Amino acid sequence: MYLLKLAMRPWKVAPISQTVTIFAVGFLLFLSGFLLSLQQGLRPLIARLHNEQVITAYIDSASSPKEEERIVDTLKTQLGAKAQISVFTSNNFIDEIRNEYPELSRELEDLGGEVTTIVPRYVSVSGFLPDTALASVKSVSGIESAESSINRYSHIVGAFKTLHWLVGLLSLGLCFSLLAGLIQLSKINSFVQADALSILRLWGAGHLTLKMPRLLTSLTSGGLGGLVAGVAWLLAAPWLNFRVKALSPMFADIQLPQLQLAIALFLIGVVLGLLAGAFSGRVTRNA
């Protein structure tokens, strides 16, 4: 009980500075949690932009309808069930542009059978496809040529990858800053406890007993800071989730965790507090 009272002495001596420190720890933990959750949300987005593609494969004009069916069956076998495959003929093309370009669609219809020489038949393959999908499509007999959109978003993927690593580094930097701040706070608090610890040392107290007040003080600061961050996250997560999704349609699939991250922030605060108390205890154990 005496060690617990000794650990709470800094709160009696400087309650305002201790309270401000807790809210500062809570804010930095909250910010670090937001950055970490954003980093995790970027991973599936990067994977989707990197792997999702559309392949347009043009069919040989001399191919018959049966050969078209064979081509589609071959592509389904090679690319699997996840690939979405559609065949577009001249009639499908005219139907697609009829609403936006009615005059052009009528002119194409007036060409009759000659429209096939102007509008080629092609197969559209879309979905999460492997990097070798384009080569597989080109190898199918009856396909004249094929092109892919895999490199269309390469610059965006590169930017998101850079952002992903930058956010991770910022989160790690915030955690180290928190740890350094808590260590310094523990050192300052140890001056308030120094006289009592000196008496305990004269009475023959062991190293663990002498270090326990600092550990409890740091644990309290880190734990309360983590609690503040967790409660703030539970309150702000729905609003942040909405604002992140509103930034771009590409962020529509990002879902920021709520309860799990709030618990994690509290535990991170506790761990940082224990580490700060342990490190400061080693530095000031002879104080």
C-alpha cells in the first residue's frame, strides 16, 4: 500500500501537469491508431489496383459462332471462375452507343453486313487476374490480338505504396516519441519519490521494490493515456470512417476498425507505460 501511495505522489504534487500529459499521450496514441488503421486499409486497395485488370481480346474476323464459344470456354478454363468474360459483337457495340450516339448507331446499322469490317468482335475479360493472364489470352487460337489495362493504374499504385510505407513510418515514429516522452516523465516523477526511495534503500529494500513506484506511476500515465485514446477512437471512428470514404471512390472499401482498435490503443498505452518505467528505472536506480 505504501508503494502505491508513493507511486501516486506525483499526482498530488503536480496534478495539472500529469493530467495534461495523459491527454497528450491519448492524442498521440489516437493519431497513431488512425494512421495504423489507414495503413491496413490501404493494403487491399493496393492489391485490388495492382491485380484487377480488363483484357480486350479481338477475335479473328473469320471465326464462326462455334469458334467464339470455344474461345470463351478456353479462356474460362485458363483463367478460372473469378474472371468475368463477355463477348461483344457489332450488334452489342451498336446497342451500347445507341443512347449517347444515336446518329452513329443508325449509320452503322445502315451498313448491313459490312459493319463487321468496321466494328471488330472482341472478348472482354475482367477481374483479379494474374500477371500472366494477357499472355494466356494471346495464346488462344482465334485471338488476333489482345491488350490489357494492367499498367493503367501503375502510377497510382506506386503512390499508394509510398503512402503506405510513409504512414507506417509515421506511426512507428509517434510510438517512439511517446515512449521517449513517458521515459522523461518517469525520470521527472522519480525526483518526487527520491527521498522516500532513499529511506527504503537504507532499510534494505531490494531493487524491484525500489523500482516499483516508478513502474506504477508510468503504468498509470500510459494506461490512462491509452484509455483516453480508446474512448476518443470509439467516439470518432464512425465520423472518420465516413470522411475517409468521402475522399475518393477508391476508398469506398476501406473500413476502419472500432472496438478492436480502441482496445489495442489501451493496451499499447499500458505497454509503453511499463517500458518507460522499466527504462527510467534502470537509468535512475541509484538516484
